[in-house]
Amino acid sequence: MYSLLIGIDVSKDLFSTAGIDSKGAESFSNSHSMDSGGFGEFLKILTSHCEGFSKVIIGMESTGCYHINLFTFLTSQGIRTVVVNPLLIANFAKLSLRKTKTDKKDAMTIARFLLDHHEEISQLSISQDLQDLRDLSRERESLSHLISAAKVEMKRVLRTTFPELETIGDIYTGVMLRLIQEYSSARLVRAAKPKAVAKLLKQPYVGNKLTFSAEDILRAAKTSIATVSPAKEIILQGKIATLLHLQDRLEQITKLLTDLCKATRVDDFKILRSIKGGAEDSCAFLG
């Protein structure tokens, strides 16, 4: 049972706090600046109202990015802190017939929400590692969508500058992407030296199972129906540079996710719930 329940309403520059005891009586209500000074002030007030943090729980609404630094600070102090879905607070406020809309009122509403629902949400305090897992998972999903879109755009331009390449090999492999980036049209391939094209296909990033040769590329370029367009050549080079960058970022994020999953030492089901919100009974409280 918690002896002090605290609601925090976070905005860009300020955060308002309201504390109540286990019977619902108000303990304090304050506002602080969203900086190290404000964090320190709040910690002093918190310390003055309790002998330790084991009986304290803090709740705050998910506010995009504004709540993250305060959440991290509080959890680093060993204070149980939960991030609550704003829709739950809004519905709770309606049921409580609280019509006044001020930061202090919002903080008190969150505190009273904790009082009514602390048994359900007491286990929802998530570590920064799990926060990072969720953020990295979302970033990886976003990168995947961007990569898919970049591939579509790349193919669209390539069908004008060198359409025959699609019949020669997979245009999305590393070797093909770098070939197109260097020679983004049939015209540029025809103007290149055969040895230069062959050398590019022998770079370290090329695997041992190429299904085509430099001669295949040169032959296709000579008979290509491509439209000559220097503008599209430059556009295609830029799109491939973007695609390669996105793929590198995806690889980095995937590695970070893998390493972090191993480091957290929590079971896969718990991670899946925290990242994807797959379990409504618990993750509905997370922003």
C-alpha cells in the first residue's frame, strides 16, 4: 500500500505536482520548471513528505517527448513511476465530474487516479531499458516503412534510365545498388570502361554468388531502350544514397535492439507487451 501518491502534469517548460495520502487527503501542490533546478526542488519536497521512496508512487501522462527526461530522473532516484495513457485520465476525470481544466487540477486528477487504480498499475513502472526497447522498436518500424518507400521510388526512376537491370538481377542487393549509384543509367554504363564495371563487381561487399557478370551489364546497356536523362540520373543516385543510409540505420537499430533485449534479462512476452502494447490489461496504462 502506498502512503503517498503523486500526480504530475507535464508541459514543455513546467510540470505541476499534486500529492495525496492513502486516504485521499491532499499533501502538497506545486509547480516547477522543467530543468535540473525544478527537478531538485521537487525531490526536496518529496523527501520532506516521506521517510523513503518505497511507499511512493508517481504517475504522469504520456506527452510525446516532454515527460521522458523527468521520468528518467525519477526512476533513477529509485521512485516507482508510471506513464499513464492520457485517455484513461480523461475518462477518469469525466466520471469524477471534474470540469476545471488547470495544470494543478490535472495533476490532482492523476494522483486520484493512482489512488483508485494503484493495485492494477503498481507493476507497470518500466525501466529506461524497456522505454528504449519500445522507442527502438518504433524507430525500426518507421525505418522499414521508409526503406519500402525508397525502393519503390528508386525502381520508378530506374525504369526510365536503365529498365533492363531488373531482368539481370535483384536490384536491391548491395552490389546492384552500388552499381546503379555509380552508373545510374544505361548511358553511363556505355560510357564506362569495362574494367571499371568489372572491378566494381569484385568489391568486398560483393558476395560469391553473383548470377550476372560485367559483360551482362554492358550488353544490356548497349541495347537498352532507356531514355537519356541526366536529371533522372542525378535523382536516382540521390535516392540510392538515401536507401543505403536507411539500410545502415536499420542494421544499427536492429543490433541495438538485440543487444538491449539480451541485457534486460526479461522474458520475451514481457518485452513484447511493453513494446507493442499487445496486452490491454496492463499496457493500456502506458503512453
